[in-house]
Amino acid sequence: MRDLVVTENITVDGVIEATEGWFGPADGDMSDQLAEIRKQQAGADAFLVGRQTFEDLRGYWPNQTDDETGISAYLDNVAKYVVSSSLQDPEWKNSTVLRDLGAVSALKDAPGKDIVTTGSIDLVHQLIAAGLVDEFRLFIYPVVLGHGRRLFPSGVSLPTLHLVDTKTFKSGVSLTRYRA
């Protein structure tokens, strides 16, 4: 059985939605953070997102011709799964539309490496409520927004989290990993 990993950029006050523009690190040096991201990419062979995040990524990353981070190449080549009841043709290579959480559960049962999801707030909330998340990897930015959608919505039965690892990067961002 594969692990479903939720990876999110999150503020100190728990916000994962950047409605007023994205929040950045305290320092511009992200080399060690990018190395961690590449390590996580190597451990995953499936990328799961909701429709809006998928469309946002599809509209941006394939057009990046001078991407030194490697994110564009990764997203172009990884098996991408978009959960949508209405999307017909994903129009991005290596992309498959899943119609519901039952298909996500079946994907977890298939052989392979980690399945990683990021962004996709509505989908992540559904995955949490359905008990499908195995691990949370939270890149915590030293920013307080005070408002915006949060990773754990009120009214949802939350999993018991067990700390696995923490790291701090040169940028001031920290990574905290929890198993559910």
C-alpha cells in the first residue's frame, strides 16, 4: 500500500491559502529547501491534485523553459492525477482524471511510491475527512496572515499526529513531518 502524503506551504498561524499573493521565505537562499523537495520528489511517483490546482499548474509550469529548480521537469514527467467530476481531457501529458475518493483509495492500493498532493485545499480537506492521509509534510513559513483557509478545517475529525522529523532551512522556513 502506498502512502498518501499531503505537502503544504503553511504560515505559522496555519494558513495554506494565499489569497493576497504568496508568502515567501525570510531569506532568498532556498538551496537546501530545494534539495529537500528533490529528495521528496524522488520518493514519489504520483502527484494528486484537485481541478483548480491542476489547471493553475498546467497553465504555468509547462511554459517554464528556464526553470533551474527542476519543478517544471518533475511535473511534466510524473504521473499526475486530478480529482474532478467535470474535467474531461486533462490536456497535460501523464495526466489521469479520477472521479472520486474511491479512485484515490484504489490508487493507494496499487503498487508504487508515495502519492503526493499539494495545494488543492478542498481536496485535502476531503482526504483528511475520509482518513486517506498517511503523512503531512508542512513547510512552515515565518509569516502570520491572520486570515485565510487553514489546513485543518473546523468540524472535521482530525487524525492523531505523530512527529516524524523537523528541519530548518537557511531561508527561515522549517519542515515538520507528521504521520497520521
